[in-house]
Amino acid sequence: MPETEQENRLDPSELDATEIEQVEQLLSALSQERHAKLIDPDGDTIEIPEPIYRHLVHVLRLIRGRRAIVSIPLDEAFTTQAAANFLGMSRQTFVNLIESGKIPHYMVGSHRRVTYGDLIKFQKERDSERGKALSQLAKEVAEAGLYFPEKEK
């Protein structure tokens, strides 16, 4: 059965009071024991792997905080408009990045597609470059004595 947007999204506002209480109980139980386990229908115990355990606790905390959750596979395809919206830029700016080779893409007919994983990678690199540039600018301003200029007397 293909996934739908509804299957990828969990909105805590759609949970009733009993379900919210169950989220609290799950969080309480998971915070007491580091190696949580599940019991399958046959009664067999299955330990939850640590990375999945941490992710589950994170999701439950977000739900408790009334934050909606959306699961997006890294290979999910985005249109150029959706990708531009995700990165907070115009579609044309995004297309220019694709054409310059800064963001990988593939074609579906005559339409470009970009994977979510490639968008995340670009976003991290862009943010890192911005942070380095800002740090360099702050250093230069401080070295020039302009950060806390002396007041005239």
C-alpha cells in the first residue's frame, strides 16, 4: 500500500485525552529503563535498538509538546518549487543552484527532481559556510576596534 501524506504525519491535536495520557505513560516508562523492550503477539521479548529508542523518545517528547511530526524518507523526491520553499528561496534561485551543479538532481520527463537527502546536505553545507563567514566578519570587526568603539569624551 503506498504511503500517503496522512501516514507520514502525526498531529497531536488529533489525539484524544486517553491517547495523550498513553504518550505520557510511554515517556515515563522509556525514561526509567535505558534498554526498552517490546513484547510481540507471541510473548517473545524484543529489545529496541538504541538509535530507534532515542528517536522514539524524541518523537514522543515532540508529541507531548503538541508539535506535529512528519516523516520524510531521505530519497523522497521534491519538485523544484517544493525544494525552493523548503530552503526558503525563490524557485529561480533554486534552479540556478541546480544548473550550477551545487545541488544534484534527476529528471522525470522534462521536470527536475531533488531528493530530500540532497536538500538536507545542501542546507547543512550552506549553514556551515554562513556561520564561518559570520565568524570571520565578527573577527575582522573586533580586530578593527569597531565592535565596542570607544565613546568620545
